[in-house]
Amino acid sequence: MKKLSRHIAVALALASLTAVLPAQAQEFKAGFLQTDRVIRESNTAKAAQAKLEQEFSRRDKEINDLGNALKTATEKFERDAPTLSESQRVTRQRQLVDQDRDFQRKRREFQEDLNARRNEEMSQMGDRINKVVKQLAEQEKYDIILEQAVYINPKHDITDKVIKALNATPAK
């Protein structure tokens, strides 16, 4: 008899759980964020991009000028090569090789510096985005906010809200 009453109690508990679960499932609130769009469209991202362009524009121009000078020197050498003596030709080739090596080194250093600064800016922006998303999730009582999915119903997309909130908060 005790076994039967335990089975009935377990069955009633399971029945009450299955009745409660659908009600709780309806209260679950999910959101979706298109981070790449936030990075493209927010004022924070645009300001970071402008800052990087300003910071690196002078070096970029110098490297482009070096590349153009190397190209011009190479073309001049190719035109003049048939009329040069062997020692002149070897000397000019060495100069071009040195000039090219210098150009490649400066271009590589520029790219490394630019990438490092871009990563710093992206990290700061990622921190700001995460802070805004967390505040939004707490204010609007989201249970989960996803960044990647195969399909998302547009009504769950909070990207515009995040961009608006980011644009409203001043950058530090």
C-alpha cells in the first residue's frame, strides 16, 4: 500500500511539474544581437575608426610615398639598365634591393602597429557593448541574449536598441 501511495505521489508531482513548465516556458525572453552591425553602425565604432585613421594617416602616406618612389626607381632602372655599365647596374640593383627591404620592413611594422591599435579599440568597444547589453538585459528582463544563430525571428533582434543605447552613452 505504501508503494502505491508513493507512486501516486510521484505521478501527481510529475503532473504538476508538466503543468507548470509550459507556463514558465512562455515567460522565457530571448534576444538576439548582430554584433558586426553594432560595430559598423554605432557612433562609438565610427569614432574609433576616425581616431585610428587620424593616428595612422601620416605613416600610411609615408609608406605609400616610399612605395611610389621604389616603383619609380625600379622603372627608371629597367629603362636605364641596357646603357649602364656592369658595376653601375650591380650598384643600382643593390640600392633597389635595400630600398625594397626598407619599404617592406616599414610596411610590416605599420600593419603590426595598426592591428595592435585596432585590437585595443575593438576590445574597449567590446567591453562597452557588453556593458550596454547587460544593462538592457537587466532592464527588459531578458533571460538570454545570443550573438550567433542559424535563424532568428526579427522581433527578437535587439541590435537597434543596443546601437541607440551605445550612441546615447558618452565614450570614455
